[in-house]
Amino acid sequence: MLHKGDKYRDVDGTVFQVFSAMDDTYTYYFIANLSRYTVTRMLPKNAEMFIKDMEKLD
């Protein structure tokens, strides 16, 4: 499960951060691409698949 504030790095070095998660009142995850300054809204199952192969940062 993703949590608010979690950061992940893709294989190409792009860093993503979870801004809102299921532990808030949202039914979607909002995931930001910190390299491009874009935010994507995803359903929980899509967000889990998107982040699945990325390295979690501290």
C-alpha cells in the first residue's frame, strides 16, 4: 500500500512522490513526477502497478 510522502525512483532516475493516498479521504492516488513537475491521478490498482518495479527512497 502506498502512503502519503513516499518517494520512488524509476530505472531512468526519475523520482515520483505520492501526495495523497487511501489513508486520507481520497479514493485516488495523486503521484507527482518531481522531474517534470506534473501530477497524475490514478486509481489504487493502477498506482500499485505503476510503482511496483521502482526503488523506494528513504
